[in-house]
Amino acid sequence: MVVMAGATVARDATGDIADMANGSFAFLNCTGRFGPLIYAGCFAATLSSALASLVSAPKVFQALCKDELYPKIVWFAKGFGKNNEPVRGYVLTFVIAVA
């Protein structure tokens, strides 16, 4: 699928539908038009993935501790509140991330 899309799509498209309608691909250079948006999108995707990891990792760690797979870290199995939030796991994740 990647090879087919790469072989059939204009790599440097202007985004102007009029160029496609009249068959003119003279303005295929997009340099400088979308650069900041691409960097902002990459930054946003990276930040989103990092935040998802920082929030989901303590939940997985809490489940490991509840199963007592590692007997010395059962202290992290305790959850708080009605949703059983792993506050101790959040603190540990913060400390590891800052270190």
C-alpha cells in the first residue's frame, strides 16, 4: 500500500484544488508554506504520547503490584479514591521522569 501511494501521489502538492482541476502542476514547491505546521504537529504528537505513557504506566505498575509478582513493591498496589487511582505510582513515575 505504501509503494502504491508513493508511486501515484504528487509528493510536493500545493494543496490548491485549482492546480489539480486544470492539470497544472507548475507550483509543486511547498517550501515554507507548511513547515511550522509540520513541526507543531510532530511536537503535539510527541507530547501526547509522552503524557499517555506517564498516565498509563502507573496503572500497569499498580496491577503488577496487586498481583504480587514482585513481593518487595506491594506498597505501590494501594489505590486512592473511588477510581482506585495509583497516586504512589504517579509519584514514582514523576521521580523517574525527572531523574
